[in-house]
Amino acid sequence: MRKTTIFFLLVFASITNSIYAADWASIVREFGPAVAKITVTDGKGAVISQGTGFMVENAEGKQRMVSNAHVVAEAEHSDTATLSAEFLYPNDSEESIPLMIEMINREQDLCFLKLEGDAPAVLELSDGQGAGLMEEIIVIGYPLGRNFKTTPGYLQAYQDIEGIGRMLDLSAVVAPGNSGGPVLDTKGRVIGVITAVIHGFNFNLAIPVSNLSALMESDSEQIDVSLNSSPDGAWVFVDGAYKGKTPLELELFNREYKLRIEKEEYEVFETEIGPWKGQSEKADFALVKEIDDNPVIEIIAIPSKARISVNNRELDADSATVQYPSGSILRILLTAPGYKEKLEFYEVTEDPEQRVEIELEGKFKLW
């Protein structure tokens, strides 16, 4: 009789655990303060992009914010755009905290951002053995750039998306502004990062946490790097991302980077830096005056109304021509509504007049 009673108690406990939902209220109270609204504004203060980010710690215990590369893309190629974060849960604080791009990985659609000071909380990443099919999850973020919002749901499928890879497919509906936000399991651990949706269908996609973990493990140690130029006030780009003007102090991961320094009326300077042996490094660069008889490069975009940016400078639609010394490598970025963003590299030849045609491809909407 005693064995029978224990058996039924165990069965009842199992049934009870399967009936009652996860305690999302407790999880949100504990981990919600780690999730922020990200805003990108132009030089006049107008909002040009919004999304979500969340705080984690690297192996050395340093905090960083995780989001999507496409959320901060407008700031990557601009010296006037600014990035900021607002932690609106639980007290709706209106404090705007400046952010700086540490690293962007376009292939994974992930980025690391540096926050001035520490965040109210950090999230823990799942060990990769997160929720299985039809297990409960919750999405946290700022859809439509509005208030803090939580949306519970299930992991309903895995989808292989061309050009992106294997993604989590969620029943929880996401919207513009959710991009870069965390997907949590029933223990409050991150199992994915919201990245996209396919319009007209119940496909709400997230990058699996294993992609994020691998990226963090490959970039753990950071070095203090001081960059100076003569003359100063030159634009600095590291792996294509704008970092500021010289003199400039940066924290970089201890690996190799492509460094580019630009200043009006001076030739573009490019080199490779890192990895380093010490904990801090200093580099000084002398810029060379630009020659006026550089080759003229005409850039043709298809469709014709696409925005053209060359080496992080947007061109006028009616005069998409530039002058650069032969041997220069041009980063040509094209964007247009309804098309995939396209970044191409072009090496300037010695021909006095040159022409480059770039055609954009259609895409589904990234949020």
C-alpha cells in the first residue's frame, strides 16, 4: 500500500510540473533590468534606428551589450550618428547611456557594444542544451521602440535560412524593435537572440545562443590601444567600423584588425594592427597630402535610387563620383528599401576614369 501511494505521488508531481507554466513573473523581475532599448540618432537628433540589447559578462568579468549588427548598422558608417541605451525596466528610467561599437559580425548579425559604466543586471547564456521543440520560452524587448514588453511562447521549429544559417523559430510574435533582444528559457538563461521575421507567416526567428557563445569565446582578452595621427582629427575605422577621431583610446580584442585612417585633403592610410603581447599599445601615423590628379571613379547603383556610401561617406544621388589614389581599396555600401544591404570592395586602378556597377538583391525584412 505504501509503495502504491508513493507511485501515485510521483505521478501527480510529474503531471503538476507539466501543467503549471514557468514562473515568468519571477524571471522577468530578476533579469528584465539587463535588457535595454537601443536608439540610433543622426547628427540632428532624429531617430534612424531602434532595437533591443542585453547585458552579459565575458570570461574576464567585463560587461558588454549584445545586439544585432543590423540594429547599429547606421552608426557603423557614420561619424555623426550616435548610439544610446535606456534601461526602462522596472522604473521607466529616462536616462540615456552612450554606447560604442566594440565589434560587428555581419555574417552572424551580432554585435558587441560597450556601455559607459555597469548595467543593473546581466544575463547568463545557456550551455547550448536549451529548450527543445515545444518547450516554453519568453522574448523580452522593446517592439516598435515603445515600452518594455515580454512575450511568452514556445520553440516551435528550427529553420535553415539562406544567407543566415540555422535559426530558432518561435511562436512568440516579434515586431520591429525586438531585434537584438534575448530569448530566455524557463531558468532565465539566454537561448537565442531575436533577429528577423518573415512577413505574412508565423516565422519569428532568433540566432541560437551557440553562435553568440562561440563569438564571445573567440574574443575574450581586451587590450588598451592608443591611436594618434599627424595631423590629428582624422577618422579611424577598425574592420570597417567607425570608432572616432584621433587622438583616440580604444579597447580592442587581442587579434588582428584592418585599420583605416581618413582625413580630408590627405591620402587614405591603411594597415593591419594586432595581435599584441602587452596589455596596452600606442601607435602613431603620419598622413600624406592628397594629390589632385587622382583617378575619377563613377559608381552606378541598381536600382538608381539606392543610397551610396564610399568609405563611410554618403554620396549625392546625382553625382556618385569619387577621386582616390590608384591602389586604394574602396568600401562601397549600397542600401535601398526592400533590398539586401550590399558591401563591396573595389581597388582603384591607374586609369584616369573608372566605372563600377553594383546591383542589389531583394530581401525579407530584418527587424
